[in-house]
Amino acid sequence: MKPHVSVLEKERIFDFSQHDFKAVQRLIYEHAGIRLSDAKHDMVYSRIIRRLRATGLSSFSQYLTLIESDAGEWESFVNSLTTNLTAFFREEYHFPILAELLRRKAGRPIRIWCSAASTGEEPYSLAMTALDVLGGQADKVEIIATDIDTSVLARAEAGVYAAERIEKIEPRYQRYFLRGTGSRSGFVRVKPEVQQLVSFRQLNLLSPDWPLEGEFDALFCRNVLIYFDKDTQRRVLERFVPYMTPDALLFVGHSESLLHLGDLFRLRGKTVYELRGHGR
Ligand SMILES: C[S@@+](CC[C@H](N)C(=O)[O-])C[C@H]1O[C@@H](n2cnc3c(N)ncnc32)[C@H](O)[C@@H]1O
């Protein structure tokens, strides 16, 4: 019987040794905290092969040498290994909780940090919620949206999306988009009043320096902790504490539990946490 050969293997034209794969696993783990399991071998191959083609190199080992000295290519390497899946109003049950927080703090400055913002759907959903709840007072809301990946941040800043991405969102939020016509038909653009509330900047949650100051009333860290191991999660989440106002809320993703961090955070709602010291 013939051994099973996947399509990917048949197409493989560059040698990607186990040694190369281990080097990629180590580099991205040390830099970004992202744990790539052995099952991600083919995914890593297909993503990095594009960088080999773009740089004109003929082997993975040459590429791994290049990224040691070329900062621009290092950035592309990191960008190529992130997973950026997101959606407008993803995990909708969080939004009424945010709306309630906004109502409670209406009239005062409100700061929100969206720490794995990907292509922008999440911070813009937060901004639309603020406009919906606060109307004219939403100008007191500041949303700082960060991500490690510079290519998704550029797309987020542009604020242009395929129209189908907003098809399923509530009609009251659809009014915050401009619909493209002519050559732009099939695309929508986030309105300036929404964009005004959000500023984007690059931030690696693992980096020792975070370009951020002050405290936040709400912190979104959704669907990124799953890529980190428990030690890394603790290291990152401990550093959130001084960035949170005493009554701040921390929102994490549906499969991310902070129960192993019970000394720091207390469950407030479905995957929503508050500081353990709050209300003592
Ligand atoms: C799956 S997306 C989640 C996007 C959004 N938070 C959501 O829930 O829809 C994960 C994002 O985390 C970012 N990311 C991964 N590692 C990171 C790190 N070390 N620091 C900051 N962002 C990181 C990725 O670039 C990606 O955009």
C-alpha cells in the first residue's frame, strides 16, 4: 500500500526540516508567547513559504538567518504567524455588560483598552456601542486598540470591510457604516464618528514596555490568551492590574477562563472579571 501523501506534501518544493520547525516554534514563543503545537507544522510551512517567495530565498534555513538581522522581515515573520480571526460584535453577550458600564459612567471620561484588536472589528464594535448608549456624550470615550501584528492594524485603521461582514449585525449598528458604490460596491467603511473614538497602536503583550499610560475602565483581551500557556497568561494578566481602575471590567474570550488567577480576578459575569480587591 502507498504511504499517505497530503496535497501539501506533494506540492512541497522547499525542504522544511523538523529543525526549522522547532526554530520557528521557539522564536514565536519567545517573542509573542504564541504556542504553536506540533500539529501546526503544515500551517507554519504554508505561511512562511509566502515569505520565502516574497524575499526570493530558496530555503527555510536561509530565511531564518535573514530574520535575525532584518527588522522589517522579522515583523513580516511575526505577522505571518498570528491568527487574526474576528468579527463585529463577536461574543455578543459582552456588549450589554459594556453598555451598562458606559451608562453608569456617562458624563465622565471613559477609557477602554482593546488589547488584541486584530483588523478592527472589535474596537469599532465597542465604539458603536458607546455611540449607541451615550449619543453626544460618547466623545468622552477613548478606545485604545492594540495588537502585535502591524498588517492587521493597518487594515483596522483603514476601516474598510467586505459588506457581508456587517450583514448579520443589528440594523441600529449598520447605520455606522458608509456603503461603497461603483468600484467600491461590496465594501463598507466605518463612519468617521466611530473612527474618531478609536486610536490604534502596536503593542506586544509580551514586550517589557507597553506604550500606554493611565488606567482603563474596561479592558478587552479576547481570544488571544488561548495562544499562551498558563505561565504566560499570568505574566500578562498580572501586568493588567495597574492599568485597571478599581471598578474596571476585564473581558476575555469564550474559552478563556481566569479561574487559575483567582488571587487577582473575580468572575463578574460570563467571561467577565473584576479585580479581586474591588469592593472590599
Ligand atoms: C484570534 S484574534 C482575536 C481578535 C479579537 N480580540 C476577537 O476576539 O475577535 C487574536 C489576535 O491576537 C493578536 N496577538 C497574538 N499574540 C499577541 C501578542 N503577544 N500581543 C498582542 N497581540 C497578540 C493577533 O495578532 C490577533 O490579531
